[in-house]
Amino acid sequence: MIEQFRMYFAYPFVQYAMIVGVLIALCSSLLGVTLVLKRFSFIGDGLSHVAFGAMAIAAVVGVTDDMLLVLPITMICAVLLLWTGQNTKIKGDAAVAMISVGALAIGYLLMNLFPTSSNISGDVCSTLFGSTSILTLKFSEVVLCVILSIVVVTVFVFCYHRIFAVTFDENFARAVGTKVNRFNLLIAILIAVIIVLAMNLVGSLLVSALIIFPALSAMRVLKSFLSVTICSAVLSVCCATVGILLSIIYGTPVGSTIVAMDITAFIIFTIIGKIGGRS
Amino acid sequence: MGELICRNIALGYESTILVKDLNFEVQKGAYLCIVGENGAGKSTLMRTILHLQKPLAGEIVYGEGLHATEIGYLPQQTLVQRDFPASVQEVVLSGCQSRLGRHAFYTKEDKMRAAERMERLGITHLAKRCYRELSGGQQQRVLLARALCATERMLLLDEPVSGLDPKVTIELYELIRDLNQEGITVIMISHDILSAIQYADHILHIGAEVFYGTTEAYQNSPQGMGYLERGQRK
């Protein structure tokens, strides 16, 4: 088996997939805890649909680099949903549902009206489930992914205490003078970046699994914010690594294999939590 | 000059005005209870004092060098906190967040401060415990320790005893009284009128008619007598 891996890892595209997969898993798990606790789990899902719509637009308009269009559009929607979502007329979950389904429909409509290739359903499927895109990464995309990951992790580490404060008790944070809106905005932007990155790995339908599963698993067992954050990061990286390796060996779709690993981990952690809680 | 002065405040939201021309002044070291019916504007007033929302009219002035961000706030518990994985230490330390300034991490000094506040409230032994697994009374102590990290001068408490059993309620009231006697100004929203009269030295009753004055004056005022009677009957 090791021989087989050595053979596969001689190919640059496998190396790229591994690097990108691990980094994305790391980034996406960091903010998962905050999103789950703020009851924003579905924002990841909604935003990934937005990113899907944006990708369709990018394909129709014929932008050479998808990212240039997809990233800003997703960021704007993230800001709209997270930052202003709390005091608008349409409340949180309804706004998310509206934007996500709307973007999905428009995206699919555009792809059909202005087909860029003969195999539309294949295109749609790979955007939704990321079936092959991780294995077709270009060197420039890998570099971009590395840079963005470093930015996400750095920003997260430096804002860690404030993110905790804002997540735990927004009113208290505001009362003692923390610029809560600024940090909600920051969280929104980070989430958008992570989702656009993660779309390459698991496709837009499965992105939110990557964000929430590690956090939910860690929360079953651990009791402090720091330990939950670290554990979910480690867990996410492990699941992604195992998932990518398995998908290489058995030829399964990368995204769904990783998510299946995350689900397995969640079940294991739930059982551990139950046993640990009883004793 | 008082630490907190409210001048001609009007409270409410959008088109509804709940309270008009509210005037009062809180002296350093005072213990003020804000009482009134549900929906009279107690929480709105508290949010206004904390600068979480703007008054419809009038102004709030802080005196004696008190800054708005130096008020320790004990909010009502939120839904989020009920399944939040956080250790007691993390929660208390987050009370120091205004001291972070431009820095990303808490200093040793901040950690000492948090440890000292935990000691004062007798929760040091809980430091590593998970906040959501504590009893209601312990959780309130943790949040009180957090509020004390943010202030040395003024505490604002929003119905601190709601949901606590009688024994724990009394313990918490005594603790707050002790803090007040150490020189911290206390402003508390309360439904519990009898305890308010027992512990507070000033009462602010908001509703159709506003009363502000010492506790003795309140007990002899028509509003106070009416409200007390109803409170006792309950």
C-alpha cells in the first residue's frame, strides 16, 4: 500500500490536492465553533450556493480567473447575511434560505441559457459536489490557497479572544466597548473566504459539512473554547487527510469521502461524549 | 456630582414612547434598584445606560471620571450560553476584553485580575469547569466575576436572581451587598420588590408615574405602597 501511495504522490496534482485539502480543512474548522454557537450553521450552506451562482456568472461572463468574481460576490453576501441580518425585516434563517435557493436557481439557469460546454449536467455536478476539481488544481491556485489560508489562520489567532467574547456574549462585549460590529464583519469575511476555498475541495453542496462537523464533534467531548477549537482543527485535518487518501486508493469522489470521514468522527465523538458524561 | 446622571431621558422604540422626562442621578457607592411592571422600559433604560441603544431624547452623563466602558454588566442569560463550551476561567477572563486595547492576547496582569476576582467570589475551585455544567447560582457568580473584571466602580445587574432558588438568591443578594459596601456602585433591575427595599438605598420606579428617591421615601409614597401591596400579595 505504501508503494501505491509513493507512486501516487509522485504526481504533482496529488501533492497539490493534499496540501490544499489539509489547509482548507484547517481553516474551515476554525470558525465552525463560532458559527455553530451563533446559530449560523446554515450560513455556510447559503453562502456556498451563492458561490455556485457566482461561479455560473463568472463562466458566462468569461472571466479568466473565477476567483476574482466569486470571492467578492460571496463576501458581499456574507456581510449582508451576518452583519446586517440581525436587525433587518427578514430574519436570519429566512434570509439565508432566500439568498441560497435564489443563487442556486439563478446559477443553474445561467448555466443552461449560456452553456460554456456541451456537458452541462457534468459541469453542474462537479461544481456542486467538487468531484474532480481538487485533482485539477493549477499551481497558481495552490499558491492562492496557501496565501489565503495563512491569512485566515493569522487573523483568527490574533482575534481569537475577541471572537470568543463576541460569540459568548455580544451584549456584554458591546457594553465594555468592544467593536462588535467590526468583529461580526470580520467573521463574515473570513467565512466567505473559507467557503470559496473549500468549494474546490468538496463542492458547494458539501461545504457546510466541512465547517460544522468538526466543531460539533469536538463540542460533544470537550469543555473549553480553546480545547474545542484546537480539537476541531486537528480532527478536521485528520479527516481530510484520511478522506483524500481513501479517495485516491478507491477512486471515490474526494468531497463526499471527506464528509463521510467527518460524519464517522462525529458518531465516534458522540459515543465518547455519552460514555464520558455518564461516568 | 453623581457618577451617572440621566437628564430628560425619553425611552422607547420607533413610535412608542415608554418613559418621558426621566431625571435621576446616581451617587458613588449608591445601591439603586429599578422596579416597574413588565414592559415599563426597565431593560430599555439599562441598555441605554450601557450605550447599547440611544435614548429618544435627553442625555446620559458620566461623572467623576467614569467611562461608559467601565461599567460591569451582568446581563440576563442568553440561549447561546446554554450549550457554549467554555471554561469558567475563559468566561471570567473575557471580562478583561476592554483592557486588551490594541493587543491580541491577555497579559499576565489580566490573568491575575481574573484570578483575583474568582477568589473574591469563591469560584476559584470551578476555574477549569465547563460553564454550561454549573448550577444557576454558580453561573451568576461567574458572570459577576466577569463583570468585576471590567469594572472597579459600577455594576449593572439585569434581574440577577431570576430562576434561582431562595437560598441561592439570598446568598447572591448578600454578595452584591458586600460588593456595594466595598464601594462599588450597584444598579439593579429587579422584579423582587421586597428584596429591593431590603437592600437598596434608592429606588427608581418606572411606569405610568415615575418615582425616584430613597427607599424610605418610596415606601411612604402612593406608588410604592400600591406596588408593595401587590408584591406582597403575590
